[in-house]
Amino acid sequence: MSRGLAAALVTCLFITASAGAAPAGAAPIRLAPGEQTLRDGLTVAVRQLTSAPIAAIELWVRCPSNGYAPLRPGVARVAAYSLLAQKYAGLSLREEVRADGGRVVISVFPMATEYAVVVPSFAAQRFIGALGKRLFHPVIDSAAFDAGRAAAGAELAASAAIPDVAFRDAIFAAAFGSGPLHVSTYGDPQALKLTSAADVRGFVAKAYVPANEIAVVVGNVSPQEMARAIGAAAPLPQPQTAMPASMRSTSALPAAVPSVDLPGVALGWTGPPVSDEAAATAMDFLSDYLTRPGSGIVTKALAAADPGAEFSGQFITLRDAGVFYISVANPKADSKAVSIAEDAIRPVATQTLGGSEFERAIEAFRTHILRDTQTAQALADNYGWYFVQETPAYAPSAIEGDFAGDYFTQVSALTPQFVFETARKYLSAPSIRIEGSVRVVPTSAPSASHALR
């Protein structure tokens, strides 16, 4: 899925709203049960989860990490850290959250920015207001901008030493020829230097509008109180700017790929869009079967060959085309690792899984999803991620224990034959191979499934 199931079914909200409403000119999307879209375009999801006295409060903004024209790679990250640093009554959001024993995390994705606050449940209503005044009515002064750009610069420098990030960015840059999915969310030193406070404020004015946002609360809270708090903090209607397209590359040799100055290799495949829910679910299953930490077929094969290697792999569900990738970082990692990974993947793309093996793997998949979606933040993450991909009703959630909802309906419909057909279509041959220090070596010409839509 995903984002790794990081990545909640909802209770009904008592808000004056039109369920499933969309801003003028936008195609309506099917919401999860109980989700609501306010009249200003803001989508809201609240789920009561009483297992712990905490609340996860998240705001997701659907926006390109490299901005709108003129493009500024990394601008969304500068904006996010600027808003985190912006002080109200002498306190930044991080300082307010820490004062109550909570924590705040910002995640910037190519097509979204996530603000996640986890606080004691008694403080949830107050922090909806704290988030609302910063993110629904954003203001960035010069001190906040300076702090935000410095924080983004520090993350840019640190990201170069994280193998998983470097190889994943390289895979995306090769898989997509343009748009936000083609560019690292960290930007580059030159773009960061050129990004001004005016650029950031202009980006925020276009991106941080209700139709691009979902407010999520999951935790030991009153749904009615949370609904009223969100309604009180909600923004005014504003025009929506379309998300720039990320077109899949048709070139055998991508023109530009981020430098990977770390030893290792990575393989990447473009997969089905999330709108093809059956195929996307099959790819989630294959990702779990092949790359699950500790138990995946590829994971175990690579660990047996080189126990010191740092391995990462997953299928990332996306609106236009998902991406499945595997990366191995280690001074010893070379073409041998590629052969091991390809040999481990080949059986699922050349034959159906045996009945008993398939049943075992499906049950393990369901168990893993349950395990990965037990916390308030993980459930909130799923809401946000699938809202950004414009398929909120598909968000995996099984806290009732009955495997209900769109996602588990698709899981229950999987068959050995369909999983094999999906693997054969998308995993028969690697579309991208990247070796350390940015040597890009396609192992096959792009297939029809990789063509532009």
C-alpha cells in the first residue's frame, strides 16, 4: 500500500456538510463511510478509538512538493517547516505540543504534506484550534521563513546519507519524466537558495485551501466535540489549483536522475493506478509476500546472501501509477544482489502460487494489515494517504475486526490466478535498475504498461 501502512473507519459527524461534495469544477470522489466534506471543501474524518488515552490529529494537504509555476523543488518542505516555526503568543506549534507531552511530525511527499500531532486526548480539542489557526489561516513571517528554510536545508543534507531515500528518489525520477513525482521532495541546494519568502507564501496561498485538505482525528475523543472544534476552525472557501501531472517516462534512459553516491543497487517497476483497486490490492499482497521485513521471499534471500545489507522494498500506491521498488545498500551490494532479487521475484511472475501457499500468504497479509493499523496515528495516516490519491473509500481499516470496507473486499476477492496475472503484467521484467553513483541501466525496454496515459 502503500506507504507501508504507515502508512479508521469513521463515526458520523454532526457538522453541517454535504457528504461527498466537491468544489466547483472538481470531479467528485467517493468518501469512506462517515466521512464528510464541509461546504467550503474541507474533508473531515473522526474515529473514536478507546484503546489508549491519546488522540492523533492530522491535517493532510494535497499539493506538489515542487510547487506550482514557477517551480521551486523543495518549496513544500520549506513551507511546512516555516509553518511549524511560526509563533503565536510566543510559541511555535512544536513548543505548544511538547508542553502537553505530545509530539508533532511533518512528512512531505511528492503529492502531499502531512502534519501529524499526537497528544493526550484531553488536549485534542485545543490542538485542533492550534492546527487550524496555523494551517487553515496560514501566516509566515520572516523569522519563521528563515527557520523553515534552515530546517529544510538540514534535511536535504541529511537525506543524501539515507540509502532508502536516495535510491527511492532515483527510482521515481527515472519512472516519471515530469511533475512532482519526478523530483525529490528535498529539492536541491540551488533551488533552496533561490526559494524566497514570497515563493513560500505564494505556494501556501495556492496549496493550503480547503478543497486540498483533510482533517483527521483518531483517538479516545468525543466525535461530536471534535466535529464542532473542526467546524469552528475551518477555513473560508478558496479557489483550488490543479495538481500538476506526473507523466510516466517512456525513455529507456531517463534524462536526469538524482545522484546516488551510496554503494548499492535498486530495482523499480511501475504498477497499476489506485483506481484499479483489484490490481493495486494484488500488488499490495505481492509486496507483502516478497518484501515484508523478516518474512518476505526477497527479504530472506538477500539477508541470507549478505546479512549486513540494508534492504528496503514496498509497493507505493499512487493515483496515476503505483511504484514497486527494491533497494539494497551495502559496500558489498552489486549485480549479485540484483540477480538474487530477480530470482526470488521470478516465480510469482511465471506461475501461480500453490493453493496452500497462497492461503497461508493471504492470511499472513491480513494479519500484517491488522498489526500495522492498530495505532491511532497509523489509522489516521491511511485516511490522509488515500484522500491524497483521491480514493478515500479504499483506505484500509479493520479495527472492528470484521475486515469490512472496500479494501478488504478486494483482499477477499484475490485468487492465485489473478495475483499471477498481475505479477506477470507488472513484474515480468524490471523497468529500472539503478546502481550507486547514479549509473542507470535499464534491463528492458518499457512495456506498454509504462506508456503515457
